[in-house]
Amino acid sequence: MSINKKNDYQWIKIDPGKCVHCGICVNYCPRDVLAKDDNGVPYMKHRDDCWYCDVCSFVCPKNALVLKEVPYLIK
């Protein structure tokens, strides 16, 4: 899967300049939504399972993750 395709329709924005590839966000996600790509950067592997709980952004020590939008169905 290409990088562009992988990042389509993702509600979590990850700033690769801030991310230190520690994996804390991946480990703390209660629904195992996040995974690391080949470069160690997290992405939403199972985006349909996301609860929009924002735990990933709270546990990130570098503030590299932001919940950029919530799908219209739960607004």
C-alpha cells in the first residue's frame, strides 16, 4: 500500500517531524487501531475501529498526534 493511500481517510494527523517513533501511542490505543509503518511512523491501520478517544494524542510525549476531525456520524 502506498504512503498516500495509507493516509487517506485518517482522523489522526501525525507530525513526522515531531514523532520519535517510540510506539507509546500504538501500545496505549485501546482498540489496537494504530500500527507502525516500515519507517516506524504510526498510522491508523484499522481506522473503522477507532473510538475517537484521543488517548494516542494524550500519551504522546512529543505531541506529534492530533485528532484532526471526527467523522460526521458522531458529531
